[in-house]
Amino acid sequence: MVYILKSISNSRYYIGMTSNIDQRLRDHNSGANRSTKNKGPWELIYTEVFDTKDEAFKRERKIKSYKGGQAFKRLINNGEVA
């Protein structure tokens, strides 16, 4: 699964992948993830499910490649797969 989190405190985004979204969100909000520590709290705003880890990794990289651009905005605002 690929996911996008949004920081409630500063409106920044974090893109990642996991097989257990509930645990991963707890990790982000507890400060267990170095990249998101002290930048939350975080809310889950988008997910995509994939059959393989390789597919999820490729999609994560694709989303990160247009983070902040129009494709990213369409994805988080409309749920459109870009």
C-alpha cells in the first residue's frame, strides 16, 4: 500500500509505503519515524493498494516525482490516479 499523510500542524505531506497502515500511522504520530518526528500530528489522506511490494515502490516513486505539482494536487484533492 502507498499512502500520503498530511501534517495537521504545518500542512506538509509525507509519501510512503507499508503493509500495515494502522501501525505505520501510529509510528509517524508517536515520533518513531525520523523523517516525520516532531512534524505531526499526521492524518491519512490517501491510499492505493497494490498486489506486490515492487508495484507499490514504483508508484511511491512516481508520486514523489510530482510532489507539489499539479498531478500531486489532483491526486490528493480528487483522488484521481495520475
